[in-house]
Amino acid sequence: MGQENQTTVTEFYFSDFPPFENSSLLLFIALLFIYIFIIVGNFMIFFAVRLDTRLHNPMYNFISIFSFLEIWYTTVTIPKMLSNLVSEQKSISFISCLLQMYFFHSLGVTEALILTVMAIDRYVAICNPLRYAIIMTPRLCIQLSTGSCIFGFLMLLPEIVWISTLPFCGPNEIHQLFCDFEPVLHLACTDTSMILVEDVIHAVSILTSVSIISLSYLRIITVILRIPSGESRQKAFSTCAAHIIIFLLFFGSVALMYLHFSVTFPPLLDKAIALIFAVLAPLFNPIIYSLRNKDMKDAIKKIFCSQKMFNVSGS
């Protein structure tokens, strides 16, 4: 009888976002617009870097990879959010829920690693410029990018496999905007105290990346302040400004979302934080990398707004 109960839950249901129960269409339009902007903006950055030879260097290569990851990172959650806003039955199958958790967090970890690699790249470029070309070779860049992706997608695999073996026998309502570890584990019909171990592992991983990036940029800022020429100093600062802003946005939202351990937030605040983490933070990435970077703006204009683009069909 107990075994039967353990196999009854085959899908989960998402709870409503209270303030928007009567204005789901308005939120749907706003969220759809944001999603389209994120996808188009990141695709523009990705193709601008790939097609413009002036941007074929390690820094822009890592930016293009980060933008490509952002496309899939938001695609894992936002389309399902949009579907839930217009459908009466806000359900997701157990397998789909596991896959959403896996890809969302794997892509997030990979992005954190790419941001760490970007900080190291800027550190070498500014603090050791004479050896930059020797250290940051194309081969090393490929190894760092590939290694980040492999590690990011392997790190969460044991946890997802463990969750897939847990019994879920009811209730089956997820009080969050998407499938996430904590709200799903709270629905398991068994002891899930291992969630504390998971929190510690995530915290150590996040703090390690934050420490490496923070130390890199502190050293970078120290070196920049010693540059005698005001123009050179301003150029060096502008190069790193976008990276620092993205770093603060990304890890700030991660800390808000996951580093509260045993502290519990009201359900409404939890969902608001999730919205900032999964939607609003990615929204600013293409804006920062395209509008604050002259080379990127020129590349986008050249590739997407040149007359050649409009003459392709006629040639």
C-alpha cells in the first residue's frame, strides 16, 4: 500500500503569483517582451563576436559564450512561466521538472565559471599585458570554455539522480515560479536533510568563484589606479566596468536566491526574488554588453544594419 502511494505523483502543479491573479495577460505580455529582448539581444552579441574579426580575442570570445548560455538559461524557465500565465492547469511532469532543475542550474554554474574565467582573463590582460598573448592562447581559451561547460553539467548530475529516486506521494504543489531544489524536496515523502549538504556545497562553489573574481578585480583596480595617463586609465576602467556590473548582478541575485540557508521568506517574496534571479538579471546582460561597449556596438551596427544585409536577396 505504501509503495503504491509513493508512485502516485507523476506531475506537479505551480501555485499562482498572488498579485497577478487578475492581470495574468498583462504579466504575460511584459514577460514575453522581456524574453524576446533577451533572446534577440544575446543572439546579436553572439553573432557580432563570431562574424566580426576585430572581436576575435579571448575577452569577446568569453562574452559570446556567456551570451549563448544566457539564451538557453532563460529558455529553460521563461516559456513555462508564460504557459502557466495563460493556462488554467499549471502543471509539469515529474521528468520535465527534473530536467528543468538540471539544465537551469547546470547552465547557471557554467555561467558562473565563465564569469570567473573572464575575470582571470582581464587580470592577465591588465596586470601582465606583455605576457597576455603567450598565456591566453586560443588553445587555452578553448580548454577553459570547454572545461567550464563539462564541469557545470557534471556537477549537478549526482544531485538530480538522487532526487529522481525519492518517493513523492503528495502534496504536489510547487510554491515557486519554476522547479527548484528546495520547493521540490519539500514535497518528498522521506527525509531530505541532505538539502543542508547541498546548500553547503552550493555556497562553497559560489563563494569560491566570488573570491577569485573579487580578488582579480581588486588587483585590476589597483593596477589601473597606478596608470599615469588619465586617458589610458579611463579606457582600462571602461573595459572592466561591464564585467564588474555583470558579476554584481549575477552573484548578487544568486546570493539573494540561495544563500539564506535556514532563513525562510514569505512565499510572495520568494517568488519575487526568483523573478529577479531568473528574468530581470538576464535582461540587463545584453544591455550592458552592447550599450557600454563601443566595439560591440560598432560590430552589431556593421553586421545587422549594413546595406549588404538588405542586398543579399538581390545579389
